[in-house]
Amino acid sequence: MSKCYGCGAEIQFNDISLPGYVPESVFSETDKVLCQRCYKLKHYGQLLPVSADSDFSKNIDTVLRDFKNIIYVIDIIDFNGTFRDEICEKIKNKNVILVVNKVDLLPKAVSYNDLKNWVYNQVKDKLPIKREFIRMVSAKNSTGIKRLFRVIKENFNSKMLVMGVTNVGKSSVMNALDYSHNSTVSSYPGTTLKLIKSNIKNLDHEVFDSPGIEPKDRLSDLLDIYAQVKMIPVKEISRKTFKPDPGRVLFISALFRMKILDYVKDDLNPVFIIFAPQNISFHETNEERAEEILGNRKVLFPPFDDNFNFEAIETERKNYTIYEGSDLVIPGLGWISVRRGPLKTTLWYPKGIKPIIRKSMVSPK
Ligand SMILES: Nc1nc2c(ncn2[C@@H]2O[C@H](COP(=O)(O)OP(=O)(O)OP(=O)(O)O)[C@@H](O)[C@H]2O)c(=O)[nH]1
Ligand SMILES: [Mg+2]
């Protein structure tokens, strides 16, 4: 039976609620076939929900036995949510190219070379990798794609598996490597459902696109699929500088807030920049107003849904001291880069989300 070239599912005529459905009347043995879900995604950007057990993580160990060469795609905007220990653990003995995608979303002033050094330092203890095999790319505007192709061609001579978290742009990278490859790309996580084999033009071996691995510990993972789509940055991420007095409270979305505890020194306020996708709200206020806002969070996004059940979210609280030159990362949301510190703060965040402190990704100019 044929497979859908968009998502990899086996074609079937019986059940519209399952992957790979095509009305029998439109099916032709001779043409490349696209399932109805991919058709709607590609042509109308509409999601036709199918109940697919697309959690590839369960099968990954079996699949990996077949591959020595891996193209691990991550999203630079959600570095800590997409560069993951459990994935590194599975592939650390393979030949890996790390594709750092979506660099078009970073502020223009960021140097790709500095960024590559930063990535190298972040990853080297978890994934033994040559610097040359870390590639900064944008599948969207083809930055770095030719070079990626050359690195693949010159160093790898047997089949490769493209893998990574959902929505990092694995299928987009495949399509950018070869325009005749036509995996379905969409802002909905879980677009690719099965392995898709591809003969990339001018490459002697096959490259396989794969379904995304779905983590559960990013802020976006608490939200429904429609909110997740709204949180995907479509243009350069926003950055906003704050210099709040001690006692002030800052909301980042309705689910995350921080209270400033102290001066840096001698009445000097901390200074930090928040980097996040454009449609994430920031709101600075005082403690009393913060209580009111907590009672009516409809002005803060995400969530984008008025009926979101805040009661279902358990909140944790922790104090942090973040030094100058470090970022506090909220995986799946954004990061706070401290420019005059230390920033002493109490954070409130949904249980299950792990804020992380790292060396600043974007250094001050
Ligand atoms: N700005 C930007 N967006 C990108 C880039 N690459 C992919 N995207 C967007 O990211 C979203 C996901 O892209 P896909 O290629 O479907 O991602 P995937 O990793 O194959 O996703 P799954 O198959 O669901 O695991 C889409 O909305 C793409 O348009 C990029 O380089 N820059
Ligand atoms: Mg895909």
C-alpha cells in the first residue's frame, strides 16, 4: 500500500479519524499520494485531528539501531526545551550533525559565529561533536542550507535519520535541502507521523524524516495545540528591557511571574532583557495590583483561551539569584538575560516546568 508523502502514514480508505485517510474516489495508484489531513494542512493550514499514536519516542530505540548517522535538529529560540539530555543519551555514540534551526528569529545583531561558539560550549559535555558539525541554519530563508548540504555530502556516506522535538523544523530542513522533497510542514506539533524516506538530490544516500519527540516539560506543553501554534514566533522575537524597583512584580504570560527582591547594590536596580515570541505578554506592576491580575488574567497571553482552567495548574515558587551574563530560561516560553546583576527574585511557575540558568546566549554589545 502507498504512503502519504506528506506525513509518512499508510494510505487507507476506511476511517477519516485515523492517519492516512484518502477518499477512495480520489486515489490513483500511479500518482504520489497525499492524505486528507496533509492536504488540508498544506493547502488551508487547517488541522484535521486524527488520533495518531505519533509519540515516536516509544519506538525510537528500535529505529536508532538502524542508523549510525543522525541529523539532530533543534530550535535556537527554545534551545533548552529542544536540546535534550535524553536525546543526547540515545545518540551520543552516533555520528551527529547538530542543526540549529530558526536563526532568522534572533535579533539581527547576533553573530552566527558567536552563537555557534555558545552552542558548542553548551553541548560539548553532553554530545561529543566536532565544531564543524554544528550548523546554524534557517530552513525558512535557506541560511546555512548549502553549507549543511556540503557537510553532509563530504562526511557521511550512508543513510541518515533526521530527528528532534516536535515543531523544531525537521521537515522544513528536509524540504530546504531538496525542493523536490515535500514533507508536510505546519505549525501544529506532531505533523509528521511516520518515518519518511527521501532521496535528496545529488546525495548518494537516503535521509529519513521522522516524527517529533514530544517533551512534556515546556510551558507550551501545558497549553492546547491551538495555543502552542500561537506561541510559535513567526518573526524576530521581541526583547524588552526592564529595570524594576525591588518589590515590583513582573508577569510573563499569565502563567509565570517574578518578584524583584533586592537592589543590585547601592540603590541600583537590576537590569534585564526578556526575550520571547511577539505574542507573549509582559506586564510589570506592584504587588497589590498583581493580586488583582491573578484574579483576572484574561489580559495576559498565553493562554489565549478565556476558558483556560488555571485551577488545574499547580504553581511552584523558588528564589533565584541570577548573575550578570546569565540567562534564566523558561523552556517553551523565552528567557531573561541579566545585564546588571545579580538579579534576586522569587519565581512562580507551573509545576513540571524547570527554569534553567545558563550563560547568556546573546551577549551585550
Ligand atoms: N521562523 C522560522 N520558522 C520555521 C523554520 N523552520 C520551520 N519553521 C516553522 O516551524 C513550524 C514547524 O515546522 P515543521 O518543519 O513542520 O517542523 P517538524 O520538526 O517537522 O515538526 P513535526 O513533524 O510536528 O515534529 C512551521 O510553522 C514552520 O513554518 C525556520 O527556519 N524559521
Ligand atoms: Mg515534520
